[in-house]
Amino acid sequence: MPGLNQRVDPLSLSMLALLSAAACGPAASPAGETDAAGTGTGTGTGTGGLTEDPTTDPSAPTTTDPIPECQLDSECSLSAYCNQCYEGSCRINPVCDDSPYDPYCYEDRECGDGYICSGGECIESPSIVLPSCAPPQAKVAEWNLSNAPTAFVLADLDGDLDLDLAAAEPASGSIEIALNDGAGNFILAGAFGVAPGETGELALAAGDIDKDGDLDLVVTRREVDGVLNLLFNDGAVFTVDAPQFMAALPMQVFMADLDGDGALDVLTINEQAPQVTVKMGDGAGKLSGKQSGVAETITGRAQVTDIDGDGVADLLAPNPDGATLWIGGPKPLLSPLRTFPVQGSGGAALSGALDFEGRASLVFLHPLLRNVDQGMVEVWAGTAKGAWAFEPTQYITSQPLTGGVRASLDDSPGQALISATSLGQLMVLPSGFDCEHIVENAAATTPALIAVGDVDSDGLPDIVAGGRDGPTLTTIHLVF
């Protein structure tokens, strides 16, 4: 049987269960109950939480709430599968109540590809091998930037309600602007230097950081000095602010309200420790000099967005233990809510938009453990705001997916997954994830070079994909 653990002596396990029950607080929930959102009352000193700057203001308010017993499932006894952290206390996963006294496994990752852990045993997984979709009708248009980009964003940069494009181009050390004529045709409108010349890979994000009604930009360089620049927008003319040190080797950058004060903050995912760095915004375009980091190893592409539906941005990122969801809000920032025992490491983590019932699904992408030529998509369905199922639905794709975006491509309920593959191709999993489609004639792409939006004002979303090694971009109009 694949992935078997060494058998445990029944008497020893019985004693361990009694000790665990005495320490774990709440009684077992009814079968089928799912994880609920954390209370956010932790002190910020738990494993994986925010690391505060030692110069923190001693006059800052402190919480008088009791210190939680746990913040992560892994802090509970036995395993993250049979014991879970619920509102700061350990509790038994109801699925384990009928487990044998000599379990072979506690988590799916202890079993091989094609198997999951159920009732302490590795059983054949109901993984769904996705068939190919019938190709949708597609209208493809190619156009060129001045240089090859490493990231771009679609946003209304000139205030005319059309989606324009800002591209980060390391060869020239600049951000190039392409304005949309309203019919999906992009016209190059100048570039703004963020480095003295050729520089390392650039990451880019957009948001109104000074609250003047225009969308501004933030860009980071993947260099040892790890600087960032804010670009303040005035009708698609940008003023480049002085560079600020952020962290060494930043790979991703986000603008989002992480503490719920209504002002956008800046967060980077870095190649080396500290792998998460935050600078707080004041709403007027200034960032705090203080830096904070999550003491956790990030092993793939992360996402920063409001995942639990409370109006404040959260962080979802792969790590060696699977993938962890950190919740934003007033101090402590980025409190760990739950770690999902994803089978593979690396890959990418994505969250879908809230559905009509206020639920968001979480999607994790990684190669198959035993066949790296194929990919696995693990979907943890939302069961309530801030709560997800105990086990995922697993889909197998013909190629490993390296990340992208989730977006609505038609009027069907739910969101499609638009992802780059390990071969640089563009793959679309329509809403429902019932098949896969590799888009022909699309530019060879990467996760940072995929954006979705209605660029031709026909009421239907379009895909813009960037060239891996050249300046060519492809606008793809799909009709499913």
C-alpha cells in the first residue's frame, strides 16, 4: 500500500488520545463540520506570524485577550489531519473519530500520487484527470512593446474607463505605458525610468496609494539592494519617487490594505529571508520606514487579496508544509489562520472571488509528485466566510501549471483558471474545472505575464499574455 506509516502500538495511541483530549478544549464537532475563521486575537508572536521591528512604539496598545493554545493545525498533537486548530484551541477532526487504532497515515501527502488518506488508510484518490476541451472560438491579435517585460498590469491609467497596460522592462530599467483606444488597440505612450540602466527582473503592481483618484504603480527590482519605486500618476504621466530599500531579491510585489485602515500598504515576496516584507502606507503616498516579515519559507507564487470576505487583504502562499493563509487586519498583522496540507511543494496559490453565498475557494497548483510532466490542481471549497472543507478536490492536468489568475470568462457561474504551464503555454480551465484547453497561438508566457479584462469594450473579458523572451504581447478574445 503506497505511503504507509509505521504502525503505532494501540495501547500507546490510546493513551496519547486521552492526553490530547484533555489538552484540546472544545469537544469534537459534528461530522462534516468544517474549519472556521480564527478570531484574530493572537499576540503576533506565534509560529509563522508577523515579526515586528524591535523599535516598535512601546506606547502602542496591547491586547488583553488570552494567548491562544494554537494558531496552526500543525501545533496540535498527533497531526494536522486528525487535530485542527479551531478558534485558538485544538480539536479533533470528526473524520478521524472512526479511524482504526493503528492508522497508516494522517495526511494525503503521506500517500503517493493517486491516493489520499482517509480514516487512517491510503485509499485510491478520486482525482479527476481533465480531458481536453473543444477549442473555443478565438480572435488573436499580436502587438509589441519596446522591450521584453517581466511583469505587466491592466488598469485604467488615463481615466477614460478603458483598460490600459503598464509593463516592467528590465532591459531599459523602465515602466512602459500602452494606452487603449477603446477598441482593444494599444498605443505606446512613453516610458518612465526606475533604474539607471539595465536592471534585474522587475515586479509591478497598481493601486491608488495617495488617494487622488488616479491609479499609481509600485515596482521592485530583483537585485541584492532590493529597492522599490512608487510612481505617482497624473493622467497617465508618472512621477517616479526616490528609491526605497525593501528587501533583498524581491520576486512579487502587491499593493493592498493589510491592516484595515483604508490606506494601501506594500508587501513583497522575497527570494531569501525575510521572505515576506511589509511597509505600511499612510494614505497620502508615504510608506513607513519600519519593515515587518513573516517568519516562514515561501516556496512558490503567492496571492494577496481579501480571501475571508472581511474587507481587508490576506496573504495565501505555498510553503514546505503545504500552503498557509495569513489573515490581515489590525495588529498583529498577518496572523496565520490555517495551513492546508497540499501534496506538492512550490507551485502557486490562488483564491477565487467570493460566490453568491460569500464563500471563496482556494486553489493550489504544483507538479505531480511522481510524474513531474503532469500537474495537480487542488481545490479547497469554501463552506462559509473564512472556512474551507477538510479535504480538497484534486484535478490532474496534462502539464504542470505554474500560476496565473482566476477570472470569469463568460456568463457561467464561478471562475475559470487561466494559467501558464511549465512549457510556457497558456492553459484555460473553464469554470467548473471539467476540462482543460491549451490556447493555440498564444505567446509563450509566465504567471506574471497574464492579465484578464475587457479591453475592447464588448462586455466580454479578454486575455493578454506576454512573451517569455521578447516584446510581443498577445490579446486573445475567447468565446466559449
